[in-house]
Amino acid sequence: MAKRLKMLMLAALLAPAGALWAQNGAIDARTFDQLTKAQELAAEDRHDDALYILDRLKERGRLNSYATAQLWNFYAFIYASRDEYQQAIDAYFKVMEQEDAPNGLVLTAKYTIAQLYFQMEQYGDCIRFMNEWLETADKPTPTAHIMLAQAYYQTHEYDRAMTHVDDALALERAAGNRVQEGWLRLKAVLSYTKGDYASTAQTYEELISLYPNSTYLRQLAGMYSETGQGGERLAVFDALYEHGALKTESDLLNLAYMWQGEQVPYKAGRIIEQGMAKGAIEESPKNVESLANAWAQANEYEKAIPTLSKAAQISGDGLYYARLAGVHFNAGDYAAAAEAAIQADQQGGLKNPAGNLMLLGMAYFNDRKYEPALQAFRRAKQSRDTFASANKWESYTLKEIERIRELSRSQDELEQRTREAIESRENNLNAIGIGS
């Protein structure tokens, strides 16, 4: 900002040289030569030497109003170049006090005063002088509107700030120029500060199209989250992932969870699996469990079971054995489900031990091991949360046991009758002399 300010002031300093100074004899030859010399010294950053010449000219006291305006313009430039902003502002005020000061010089003075006040963080004064400049300038510049926008932002006048940002962007686009990155960033900040997340997202979309950057993609994803555009947020994060911009564990897991939320667990599993292979995701019990859950949701039981078994072995926590029991159960391996549920029961630390007992009972039931199933359901009845469900399963199991017993009795009776019928037939045949 300071460097750009100095370049602007130097351009303003050089502009009046030659034809403008000599115009209508407004400056005598001696004064012209001295100002030219001061200009050359100032351009070389020999400020003390330039000030010496200006001081001598001022002390002569024979300068007309036009020449005096030029003199103070030089003073202002040198003071500003030395970061003596208040003295530079005072000098520019003296430029504007001169009756014959050229209109262009007065406008430049107002513009530069506004910039200097901005540098001094006196934003109210900056706003006042920049607005004065805008009112009289033939062709307001985009940069003037941006400075006003920045000043209004600092004074928390966000609506006015946004108006001037939009004016700057409109002027720049009308000129066929690519809008500056910083201007769009300011618009995004203003929109976000005002709580207009949709507009913020649109601005980040433009930033990404003009200045591709993974940071903007992340911020755009955040805005999509704020506006409830989950699908768009996922698309942005996935684009970051495909371009290798997601490297941290939290980012990778976040993307995996988003895919699970969209009912695409297989992709979630691949992301976690590859993250672990690259060392980006720690193979902690919790992360291994997340991987196993993704595989289980994708019905990839051949991958889910060994993965969850690994988590259970690493942690020794009953919770993981309980999860493993559930995966085995869903895969239809009821014997393995019962074995894992027993491990979970023995290890302890379960959030829902009664639920594990219910699963154990159902695994035994489906494996046709009814007596152990009854024991599991009766233990589950001790919990208020599972009492009703366990009671129903207990009754159902008892009925199944009775049905099997009845079936067995019927089978025995049938076999007995069959044997008796065969024996009776053989006896009858023997009685009539047909039998063997």
C-alpha cells in the first residue's frame, strides 16, 4: 500500500513538469529551474537536498499562487516519502489553499490526503476526502472505490463498503479487465460478515475460476455447508481430494464421513484405507473401526471383519468385539457373532451390555442353540431397556424349543407306528403262510 502510494505521488509530481509549469508564464524561469532540480533530487530519494532547495524558494517569498501550489505539492511528496504523513497532509492542505492551484492538482491532493489518512488509520477522514474526490472526478477509478470500501469496512459500515466494492468490480469489468483477487476477497469477507452466505459462496466461486486455490475451495465448501448445500460441499471436498489437496487426517476422515452420509460407504472405505496406507490416517482403534463400519455398510464383510477384528485386538476393548459381533451377525455367520459377543461380554466396557446380550441370544437362536439363547435373553431381561424385547424373544425361544420337542415327539410316534405297522404286516403274512 505504502509503495503504491509513493508511486502515485511521484506520478503526480512529474505530471505538471514542462508544459504545465510553463503554461502562460505561470512560473518564472528561475523558479522553474529550481523546482525541476528539486524534482530530480526527490526522484533520486535525495530528500534533504530537495527540501533545501524548496526551503530557499519558500524563503524568497516572491512566488505566485500557482507556483506556491507546486512548491507545496513537492513538500507533500517528500514528507510522504519519509513516512511523515501528517506533515504531508498539512502540505497538501496548503496546495488546496492556493487560489490559482490547478484543478487537477487539487483533485490529486484530495485523493492523496485520503490515502494518507487511510495509512494513518484515520478512516473517517479518509472517507470524507475520498468522497469529495469522487464527487468532482471526471472518471472515478475502481481503486478509489476499493479504498472507500476498505475504510467503510474498518468503521463497520458494511452496506456502504459493499456498495463501493460492487462499484469497483463493475468499473473493472466494464473496462474488460480481470478483477483483482484482493477485491473479490474483500467482497467475500463483507458478504460473510453480513451473514449473506449465498453471496459469499458466489464470490468464492468466481475467485476459484479466476485464481484457483485450494484455500478458496475449502472456504467455498464451508459456505455450502452454511447454506445447506451438502451435495455441493461434498463435490468441492472430493475435488480437493482428487487433486491431492486433502492431506490431514481430519480432512480425509471428514470427506469419508460425508460420503457415508450420502450412502456411498464404499468410497468412504477407500479414502480411509488409502489414507492409512499413506500414513496420513493413524491406525488407531477408532479409525480402524470407522474403516470397518464403512466396509460393513457397503456389505464388504470380507474387508469389514478382519478390519474390525484388528481394532478389537489393538484395543482389547469390549466395545469393538460388540461391533464385530454385529458385523458377523449381518454377514450371516451366527457362530462367529456369538463368539465375538461373548468376548465383548467378558471384556466389558460396553455402552449397551444388554444390547450385546440380545445380539448374543439372537445369534445362538439363529444357530439353533436354543438353551444358550435362553440364558442370554434371561440375562438381557435384567435391564429395563431390553426387558420387553428380551421377554418376547425368551417366549419365542421357549415356543421354538417346545415346537421342536413336539416335532421330535411326533417324529418318534410316527416312527413307532411305522415299526408297529411293519411288524403287524409281517405277522399277518406269516399267519397265512406268505411270509419268509
